[in-house]
Amino acid sequence: MEVINHSITTASGDTISAETYVIKNPSAMLVLAHGAGAGMNHVFMKSVSQELANLNIATLRYNFLYMEQKKKRPDFPAVAHLAVAAALTKAHELYPKLPLFVGGKSFGGRMTSQYLSKHPSDFVKGIVFVGFPLHPAGKPSVERADHLKNIETPMLFLQGTRDSLAEWSLINSVTESLPTATLKKIDGADHSFKAGKQNLIPLLTLSIKEWIEVHS
């Protein structure tokens, strides 16, 4: 596996960091955005990328601007969407012949889908949500999923049954209403994909690989 660092410039002229994990003859590329509380180099993000590399899937991880600038408050959607757009463009420029999939952990997946709901891409094959943050903890609702109705691209939802940001009955109902959605149930997992002492990374990445194979 080859690890390559990148510097990406967004449409606003800001620079964000990115890193690719590339193996020989990968079957696909997955662009992964981080969650609200930790950047692209969080152990979860790196572990997912490493395991996907073992499964012959290349990845590009990147930072949102607030994380790059070491700020605690996540970017407003308009700013986050610029990072999403720049990362997708970079990945496609680097590996134009690979089937390209996008998404991310929690906030990152949500910002990605928001962007694509307004700017559909003819080279994005699908969206992977690693824990879609359907609502704030303790405040069950489904409004955050409204934009998903505008997306025709295949979508994979990896969701834990103990996720405090996505009550199971609600995320199940939302995905059932979306023609292109697939919901993968991770029993006992919380929003961080912790379930006791289990290592869920292999299960998550195998689910991603199998779904990507279907939609490549």
C-alpha cells in the first residue's frame, strides 16, 4: 500500500489536507469525510482506510476547513460543501478510471449527501454513510433526511442499533422510503461503532466492499 499526502484548494481559495491509501490495481476509490469531532487522521478513519486497502479499495480522506484550522465548531454547510466538492474533484482527477464512491462518518456523510443533492455528479457511483446523524441525541426527528429524497445515486447506510443520533425505527423508516437506499444493521453498535469489546471495522469495511462490488 502506498500512502500519499495531498493539498487541495477549494473554490474559496482555502487549502485542506488529504491523504490517499492506494494499492496496486484497486477495484474502486472511496472518498471519506470525517465526523464533526475528529479529523481525517482519527484512528477510526485510518483503520477503515487501512482495512479497505486490504480489500482492494483505495481511499481518499480529507479535512474540512475548520479541522484544518484547528477550530472546534464545524463549518457551516456552505463552507463544508466546498471541501466536499474539492475532494471529489481531486479524487476523480487522480484516478479517473476507477469507480468513485463518496461519503463519510456522521457529519462528513451528511455534508457529502447535502452537496450531491444540489450538485449531482455523473462520475459518483454511490454514497456511503458510516452512521448517518439523523437527529440530535435525545431529540428524535427525520428532517435531516429530507434532502436525501433528491438523490438518485445508490446509498449505503451503516447504522448501529444503539446509535443515539439515529433511533433505529426512524432510520429504518427513512431508508425504506428511499428507492436507492440499502440499510446495513450493526447490532449493538453506538454512533462511534463501539459494541463492547468487538472490533467492528472488519464488518463495516466488508459491508462497504460487497456493496461497492454491486454498484461499480
